[in-house]
Amino acid sequence: MKPSVLVLSGYGINCEEETAYGFNLAGGKAKIVHINDLISGLQKLKNFQILAFPGGFSYGDDTGSGKAFANRLRNHLWEKVQTFIKKDRLVIGICNGFQIMVNLGLLPGALTHNDTARYLDRWVDLKVKNKSPWLRGISNISLPIAHGEGRFYAPASVLKTLNQKKLIALDYFEGDMCRYQNLKPNPNGSVKNIAGITDETGKLLGLMPHPERAIFFTQLPNWPLIKESYKRTNRKIPSQGQGLQIFKNAVKYFKL
């Protein structure tokens, strides 16, 4: 039986279709649900096994990235969200979804303006740092980012806890993609190069990069070069991208 996935939608969210597609391609059964339908009771969170907060610019980020959406959840659905995460469930927040999770207090720290004071749209290399079920079997991965407020910040006391409890899930590092683009590894000035974190169970993951934009090989910026390299060495040219593994891991978690 396919795990059921709730991909949350709402005003300003713009990555719900790609996120749902990633889960479906990985073998799940995703349903895009508007936050108003959850609040009204037309859809029920308890009927799903995976909850995804997709990327976008919820409510225009007018009061800060993810804040208005987080407040709407807190004011109308907080008990249901808490009940959901206390069960054996998985939650992911991607980009704006990560900002929502941090503003809700589901994950520690804060996400603030990039140190360049610019919106960034590029690819990054990531090193996996903990044993979240979302990241099982992955050591390094390259994904795209697209954000203006993606710089992770936390005071020294919180950073100490993150390290001690191994809550840091992903670090920016200099890999092949950075070298190909001739760009610095840490794109936004995140403290300690942090790109993603989890809760203590590893079941709640927040990350700034977009795995749903890296589910096909041809989404890589250098895929023609890689394709030629594979052809000349008689290797099979892949069709899937690295980001799909994150969705596969979530689906597999409920099929074990």
C-alpha cells in the first residue's frame, strides 16, 4: 500500500505540484491540500503519513519568510500538528517550508536574509551529517537553491545543542557542482555552513535546497557534459536526479 502524503498548499506557495510529483514518482500517494481545507475540516491531517511544507513565498513573505503561514497553522491547527508529529510520521519543510517549521518552533534556530542581501538561484553541494530517515543511503548530494532569506542562524547555546544531539542534517561544502559553477560553497552565510536540520528523532527535516527540482538527470545544469562523459566511457546515462532519493527514502520508511 502506498504511503499517503499531504502536500500543504496556500497563498503564495508555488512548489506544491513539483513536490507532490516527487512523492508520486517515488511510489507514494500525494494529495495537495489547501490550508483552508484543513482548517475547515474538509481534509484531515490524521489521514496522512507524511506531511510536506513546500517552497514558495507564503502570504508574500510580507511579515517575514514563513511567519504568516506559521501563525495561521498555530492559531487553527496547532493541536492537530502536534498530535501528528507525536506519532510515527514524517515531516519535511523545503525552503519556505523550512522557514515555516522554524517559525512554528518545530525546529530550532532562525532563517534570515542572505549575507549578500540578494535573492540567490543556483546549485549547491551538500554533505549529509546525521541519520535522518529522509537521508538514508546518501553521503553527498547536489541540489538547487532559490531564496532570499536562507541564512541559518542560531546562538552559541543552540549550536552546541545541535552538535551534541546531532541535529545538523546537511552542510554546504565544496563539491563538483561548486567547482563547475566556480561559486563559493556556502551561498548565504549560514552559520557553520548549515543547510538543513532535523529534530531529535530525525523524522522532521527542514532544508533550504530544493530536492523536488532535482528529480531528473536533465535538471542538472551540467547534464550535457556528464552525458558525454558517460557515453565515452560506455556507462549508462541516468534518467533520475539525486533529489528523488529523498522522496524514495520517505516512501520506503513506511514500506519496511
